[in-house]
Amino acid sequence: MRVTTIQSIARKEFYHLIRDFRSLYLAFAIPLLLILLFGYALSLDVDNVKTVVVDHDRTALSRDFISRLDASAYFNVMRYLPGNREVTEYMDNGWATMAIVIPPDWTEKIESDREAPLQIILDGSDPNFASMSAGYITRYVSEYNNRLLEDFLNRRGMEKIMQPVSGAIRVWFNEDLESRNFIVPGIIAIIIMIVGAMLTSLIIAREYENGTMETIFSLPIGAVEFFIGKAIPYFFIGLTDVLIAVLMGQLLFGVVMKSNFWLLILAASLYLFVALSLGLLISILTKSQLVANQVAVLITYLPSLLLSDFVFPIVNMPKVLQVVTYIVPARYFIDILNGLYLRNLGLHMLWPSYAVLIVMFLFLSILTLVKLKREGL
């Protein structure tokens, strides 16, 4: 293996990147756009639930119930409606996601120590949003019941009844329960796959389409030299994108890594090696830029987004898909990112994921080298 040959191949690929505006656009513009879109637009938090109210009771107690609900950060009482027909209109058109209907004798039943139900209607078209909204309104109603009970006991000079079970909730790792704290780090895995796999999936296919691959076969170049030379430019571009993502996550979204920065660089480098090897393997197998791009999207970008525990929890997937996730490199990189960013873990806890990435890199690189040698290098 000759260093000068590797340098020549890497220099040629750098020159091509500089001349090819589309490759530079994919390498830098799209990752930056993904950071902004995912960071600002993608949020799994539920707040400001659009709420409409039908208050048939029209008493001080019913108005107090609604005003306290509106003061909560989770609900936004948009309008009081005259009747149920208007509720149907608002829910059908998506103008509101929750409706509360208070019956006319609601306060009277409460004051006479009888059960006082009220109707709560939720838009279930988004199950996750609806279930979280249901949890918030259930908790609010429970807290309001406790408040009414305290007022009742105070008026009669009685002591407050202590509940036998009291849960002291303490949130670890993501104390503010902000979804961006795990979404922003997860974007790094998507960016690396775009730069590492999707871009490199085109470079050997481009040589075949341009007819220059036959010339390369006639040169005194080994498969290892060709592999490393082609991968070097994209490795440095990918690592640069990682650093930009880390910096933007901290400056724009306040997402700060809790663990060692160099452990992130090590994990990103291993994951880049896997992505580059996979991209080059796709490129040499397809020999067509169009086919290579489509295949790369199907087996790199989409699994990294959908099957990596990034957006959708693996435990909620069907058993077959849970098994498939074990061959998705992003699953292990996302595990490392969560450990470094949120849990402040070290290498002694995360080494299994590092080890899997090393094994994947060795397997894919050997497969790529074997294929290159069979092609004539």
C-alpha cells in the first residue's frame, strides 16, 4: 500500500467535489437544513392544546375550572361555544383538538356531594398527541378535585385527608422532558448517513458511467489504495458536518453533551467508516448513479430514520422489525449518542455499541475490497 497513490486518488476526489456543486450541496447544505428543520419543526412535546368550551353551567365554579385550565402551559382555551353543534364543527375542521362540555347542573352536584361528570372530547387522528393530551387533562382534573376537597375540609374545620400512596416523581437524564434534547443529537446519525453512504454510493458508479473505470483498472492501483483514497474526502466532510451539528445544537437549541467530547469523535469516526464502506459497496454493486442513489436511500437513510430508535421506539415495533434493527448501524450510534449527550456515560458502559460498529466496518470494508479485486483492481 503506497501513501502517494492514496494521496493522488484522494486529491482527484477532492477536485471533483470542488467542481461538482451538487455534491457540495448534499455535503453541507442539506445537513444544515436538516438540523434546522428537525431542531425547530420536529417536536414530540405536547403543549398549547387548542381547546374549546361549552359551559352550560355558567357559574363561578365552572368559570374557575376553565380559567385555571387556560392558565396551564399545556392548554389554550380558544373560544366559548354556545352548543354541541359548534363543537362538532370545530373538531371536524381541525380548529380545535379538545372540547370540554360542562353540564348545566355541574356546580349543584358538586355542592351536594354527588358525582359531577363533564364531557371531554379529544381529536384522536394523532394517537400520540391525543394520548398525551388525555394524560394532561386527567392530571388537571385530579388536581382540581384535590383542591375542591381541601376547600370543603377547610370550611368545616377538618384536617386534610392524606392519600395512602404518593408518588415522588424525579426525572433523570432529560429533566425538562424536552424532545429536542434527544432529537438534535439523533440528527447527527442522519447527517453521517447522507454524507457517508449516499454520496459515496455515487462515486464508483460515476466512474463506470463516465468510462474511466477501465482506465483505473489499467493503472498500478490496489484495491486498498483505491478504497482509502476514495473515502478520505468524504470522511473529512462527514467529520466537519458532525462538528457543525454539535456546535449548532449547543448554540441554537442549548443541547450540551454531558460526557467526553472525544468519545463522540471516536463514535462518529467509526460510524462514518461504516457508512463509507456501505456506500462504496452499493456503488460498485450497482454501477449506476441513479440506481445507487435509490438503493442508498432505501437501505441507509430510511432505516437510520425509522429503525434506529431515533423517532420511533424499537420496543413498540413488531417483533420482525425489532430483529431487523440489529443490522441497522444507526441503532448503535443512536445508543452511543444518548449515552454521551443525556446519560453522561463512559466507554466502560458504551463499549458494546462501539464494538458492533467496529465489526460492521470490518465486515463491509472486507466485502467491498473483495468486490473491487474481483472487478480487476
